Amino acid sequence: MSDWLISLEGTAAGHQLALLLALAAAFLHAVFGALQKGRHDPWLSRGAIDGFYCLMAAPFALFVVPWPEPHMWIIFAGAFGIHTVYKILQGYAYTRGAYTVVYPVVRGTGPLFAVIGASLVFGEHFGAVQWLGVGVLLSGIFGLAVYNLMYLQVARETLPAALTFAVATGLFVALYTTYDAYGIRATADPFTFLAWFFFIDGWLMPIVALVRYRAMPVPPALPPLMARGFVGGLVAFLSFGSIMLATRLDKVGEAAVLRETSTVFAAVIGWLVLKETVGPRRVALMALIAIGAVIVEIGG
């Protein structure tokens, strides 16, 4: 399968597959967010998810995929550091602000910085039409954040800190997207990068979660948390794997922008599964996000 994927790099078929992978990553990322939402402390959820995907990745990393080339260990060390900071910032953002306000800010900031990063690192440059699409998409995403801020009950006293952490988290979303795209292109087999990334990345947050769990006066029951961690680990594999393969097959900036249609999928999941009210204003804002993604694709 690796040879087949590599043969598609830079081709029209590769572009189409990258588009499908980016949209799949968007949907799966929305599912990932729904799994985290509300049921458990975000630090515990992250620890359970990371622990499971570390265990899932171990046999693939050690016994299935080719071992990393020597230069990849430095790249893995950088990825581990970037993702650790990202997770810490995300945890602070989610514990200080309402999910429905913080999430769009994170997802809106990420693609803007990713497009800039892809231009600097990979020499990818958006044309005027694509920048128009980015503007339309971001107006929809940040519009959702403003709408939720105005009409939902939020902790106003911690909101400035939450939004600061959200913007910083978005910056690190862009940083890890660009850096990991470089990493998956630096190894001969893309599945080597994915397997070893999950194996290396997944060991720290379970330790943080365990310390937090033991300090809680009334810790939550473990079986539901572990079940959510197992499902979240599977979804993380598919979501992150899809977007990383998309960045190897085609342009990093376009993949990053298309992934942020996850905000639309998240709202649809909230409506269908979580029974949240959507309303005409949110539908209009979601339409802007979808239209922006279409403009970026057409402009490319």
C-alpha cells in the first residue's frame, strides 16, 4: 500500500485522494471533539486517548512497518515537543472556556497559520481566489465563535485567558501540521512516520492524567473513561493519519483548510447526536465555512 500511495504523489489522482482524506479527517476530527465534549475532565480524556493509541501503535511500530531512518529520530523528538505544548495549551483552553466558544477559535486560527507556514516551508502559494476562500471560511468559523459567545452561557471571568490559550493552541495546530507534513515526507514509508509518531507521542499524557486522577477528591469511574479513550484512540489514528497522508500526497495548505470543515461536521453531530439547537444563524455560518472550502479547492 505504501508503494501505491507514493506513486500517487503529485498526480491528479493523488490530488483527488488527498481531498477525500482531508474531508475524512474533518469528519473524524468532529467525532473526536464530540467524544471529548463534556463527559470527562479534558486532561483525563486526553490521557486515556493517548494511552490507547500508544498501545495500538506499538506492535505496528515495532514489528510491521520499516524502522525509521537515523535522521527521523530528531524529527520525532521535535514532533513530540510540539504536540506536548499543543496538548497543554488545549487543556488549559478547554478548562477555562466553553467548548463551543474555544473550539472555533482554535480551528479558525490553525488554518490561517498553516497556510502561511506551508508558504514559508514548502513554497506553496495561494492565489487571490484561494485567499478569498480562506477569508470566507475563517469568517464562518470565527462567526460561530462570536455567535456562541453572545448567546450561550459562558464563564465570563475566565474568558480572556481561554481565548488567549485558544489562539495559542491554533498556532500550535498550524505548527504541528506543517512540521508533521515535513516529517512524513522525510521518510521513505509514510506509515513508518505514523506508527512511530503515535508510539512516541502517546506515553506522556497518561502520566499527567494519572497524577490528576489521583489528586481528585471524587475521581470518575474508570470503565466509561477507558471506553471513551479506546474509541478516541481509534478515531485519532484515522483522523491524524488521513490528514498526514493528504499532506504527503498534495499541498499542505489546502489540506489544512479543508480539514477545518470539521466545524461544520461538529455542528451537525451536535444537532443529530447531542440534540443541540442549530438555528438559521448557525446554519448560515456553517454554509460560509463550506463555501470557503469550495472556493479554496476551485481556486487551486
